Amino acid sequence: MKSRSLIIVLFASFLMLQKLFGAETITISSPATTDVCNAKQYVYSATTTGLDPNKSYSANWIVNPGTYTEGTISGVKVTWGATTSTNIGTLKVQLMVGSNVVATSNEISFTIKSIKHIKAQIPQFGGGGGVLTLNPCVPGTLNLGAANIDVPGTGTPPEKVLDFKWLVPSGWTVQGQTSDGSTWIESGQNVTVNYPASTTEGSISVKGYHVVLGCTAELQESLPMDAVTVKRDADFTLTANKAYLLCGDTNPVTFTVSPVLSCATYYWNNQPASSSYSYTITPDGSTDVTVSVRILYGTKQKTLTKTIEYKLYDPANPPTISGPLNVCMNGSSYSIANLPTGATIEWNQSSNISLSSLQGSNPCTFWANGSGSAWIEATLKGCRTVVLSRIPVGTVRATGTWTQNGITHQLNTVNFVNYGSWVQTTVACPDANSFNWRLTGGTGINWNQSSGYINYMNLYLNNSSSYGDFILDINTSGCGLISPTYHFVPGYSYGFAMSPNPATTELVVSRIDKNQAGGESAMLKPKKEKFRDEGFKFRDKNQEEYSIKLYSEKQGLLKSAKTKDESYKIDLRDLPSGTYFLHIENDYVLYQEQIVIQK
């Protein structure tokens, strides 16, 4: 029981000792003032509680901005040191045991009587910086005033800075003092600055300087204003009274330099010196006008160049190609709006449309010779050449085929068919709404349109003298009514053959009936079928005359004949071995064959 009582007494004693020595504190005593002088020493005291007599204590004083000496747990000597970034000081202390912090004091803030962090300003230049441009040819005066600078921590009303230092370009004067461009000139808050006519440039700035009353004799300077750059120059521009010239324009063009400097001398196009800031030149109607001017002013010079170009047309009213969206097979007109005076036109187009007007016409007519997407463009030529933007167009053209005896042929304006059997035609056309065949002439022909399929037409020629002339009326969305013509006539019933090849002494040309057995397979292949040409409309003639011509590459035409005979022999005995060319021609076809003579 006694042992238990002893333990309780010891524990209570431990708690009492912990309470007495375990809660160390350190506190900075309130100073007499928190408004302090810069670079002046102040003494501050501190009090502690709860210190353990068995421990060794020290103090770590934290001063910002500034320095301290004789720092102990009971006090310190502080010298405040304002910077260009702040005049607010703080002070606190850490209670240390060895390297360990056991307590930290309260922190006290101070206002340092300093202007080092204050940036001076000239209100008329705002916050400073920027550029002041002055005419280099003209002297002048600036009345400048610095903004008020109040010294912090000096009470109400605050102490004011009355003295300022000024920086101006070399040769300028501040209250009669001439600047070298780099040395600050001491003067008051408001000054008169005079500047000469000169191209010398530099900067304008100001800063305050002051000795705070009641403090040390330290001369403080504020931060200088961001310098204003003084530009004794001119941003010259060379302009003309015309932005461009149209082809053929020979009216004078006047070039002008601005701004106008009274001390400037001008050298236009390398000509002698002139005091004139403008220059007039007469163009020739086609050559671009280029003017150069060298400007001398003070110790500086600048050279400007400007070119006025000739244009084929006024950019505000550009020429354009206009016309319908589709080129029709019977022709569509296109024109160029705002065509420049004196300009010529060279039309160009895709291969599936053709020009039917004279090249260079305006308006100009095109017709569709094929189908599918197409385009039209124009090149304008004058003192300049301009290619106008290509315009896309569609084509509206009827295309078709005709079939006879199981063989299909392309439908042409003139179609040679066999008489005595039916021919079926099929026609297609973009944007077509309806088709209607009309027989406009013919003899010995039977024909009909298939019910419900009016783009189909069947015809029958009764004999070799029969023929039929048709118009196909097609109503289209893009071209309205188009009416292509088609002619159907009996085809030529014969062809030609030749043998032998190679030949030795003679060559035989024979006319062969297509309808006889094996006749068509023995015939030569035509080089040109003239009956396909637009407007061709011959009738079949069994005894038609044909021509025969024999050529050599070196000597040209060697032999020729015209005959109606079914066969004709060409004597080759007088010709040496070699390669020759045989032409056979009648009203329908032209044959061109290579033959070889061997001896």
C-alpha cells in the first residue's frame, strides 16, 4: 500500500515539472514605433517563459530586409535596409536549443521610410515607356512635370520629395543645363526642356532623390521612370495619286513623300537635288512606272521606291464569263462582261464542246460535240495577259445508235443503211423530258415510233433509191427544245480489194459487192469514210467512178488512173523493189494501203 502511494506522488511531481519547464515561449516586446528610418539601428527586446534550467538556449533573429547584431534571447540590435522592391520590414525570433527550434515569437511589421521602391512618373507620358517622335528639322520646348512622391511612414500629411533628376537626349537643356545624353541633371519637380533641330535621338526619364527628415543623412533615390524613347526621325511613305494604271492610260502620275520635312532634300530617280517632296511622271501606256527617291535630312537618309502597275482591267469591275449552265448541241452563247477596251479574246474549251463562232467573238457560240462535264475559259490580251477563271458547264447533246441485222452502229447525221431490212434507232439525251420523231422528207420508207418508248424509232428502206430525212424534237430542261436532224440512205453496196501483196509485175484493184458471199470480209478497211461528214448526202451508184494513185515516199506520185471498171491492173514492171503506197478513193471512202514490190 505504501509503494502504491509513492508511485502516485512521483507521477504528480513529474506532471508539475512538465508544466513548469515543458512550454517554452519567446515574445518580442512591442516597439515604440513601427515607422523606422532606413540604415538606422534600433534595439528590440524579447521575453521568455517556461525555460528549463537544464537546457542551454539561444536565439535566431530573422530580419527582413536588414541586418542585426547582438541577438540574444532577451533582445537584438536591428539596422533596417529598404530595397528597390519593398519598404516593408518584418522581425521575429526563434528560440533554439542547439539546432532545434523550440519556440517562435510573434512577427512585427515595420514601415521603412524609403523611396527606393517607388517608380517616378511623368503623367503626360503615362507609365513611361513608349516613343516620342519629334520633327528633326524643328526645335521646340517641352514642359515636363514629375508626379508627386510621398515618403512612406512619415505621417499625415506625408513628407514629399521635392528634388528630381532628369535624363534627356544629348544637346537638350533642362532649366538651362545642357545634357550629354547619359548624365542625370538635378533639378526640381517641374522643368522646361528645350531641344534643338537635330537627328540626335535618346531617352527621357526622371527619378526623385531625397533625405528623410529625422533619419540619417542617407540620400535616397527612387526608381527611374521607364524611359521614353525619343525618335528624331520620320516614318516616310511614298504614295501616288493612282493605285494602278489601265492599259493605254498615259495621264501623268504624281508621287508624294510624307511627312514633309523642311530640312529634307530629295533626289528623285537619281536626278539632281530638289526641295520638292512630289514628283510627276508620264507613263507610256503599257510599261509599269517605278519611282525611287533618296531623302537626306540632317545626318540621316532614306530611300523609298514605289511601282504603279498596269492592269488590263479595273479590279473593282473584273471581266467574267457568263452564259447558261449547259452547252446545247444546237449552240449556246457565252459572253464576257466588263470586257476591257481594246482587249482581245482567245477562247478555249474542253474537247467535248466546239467553237462555232469566230475565235475572239463576244458573245461567242459553242455547241456540244460530245457529252459529259465540260468547261470554257477565255484569255484576255492587251498590255497584259489575263486568263479568266474557267467556268464548268454541262453538255446537252443527243447521242444514239442504230442496229440492223444484229450489228450496232453509231448514229450520225448521215447514216448509210442497207435497204430491205428493218433499222432500229435508239437516242439518249441529258435532261430530256420528251422525244418526237418527224419525217421531213424521203421516199420508199416505212417507219414508226415505238409506243411508250418514243426515243426509239424503226425504219425500213424499200430499195436502193429510198431515203428518209428526220428531225428529232427533244424537250430538255437545260436547253429547251433541240431538234437534231438525221438522214438515212442506202449505204454504198461495194468495197475494194487489191492483190497480190507483195507484188512483182502487176497489182489488181477490184470492186467487190458487199452482198456476195465473202465479199465484205475480203474488202480493204477504209482510211476515211467521207459519208460520215456533216451534211453528206450522196446516193448509191453502182457504176461510180473511182481513182487509183500509187506513191513512193521519195518520188511522190508515180501512177494514177480513174475508172468505173470492176477491176483495174497496175503495171509494176518499170518500178524497182521497195515499199509503195496505194490510194483508192471515191465519193464515199478513201483507202490508203502499203504495198511491197519484190523482184
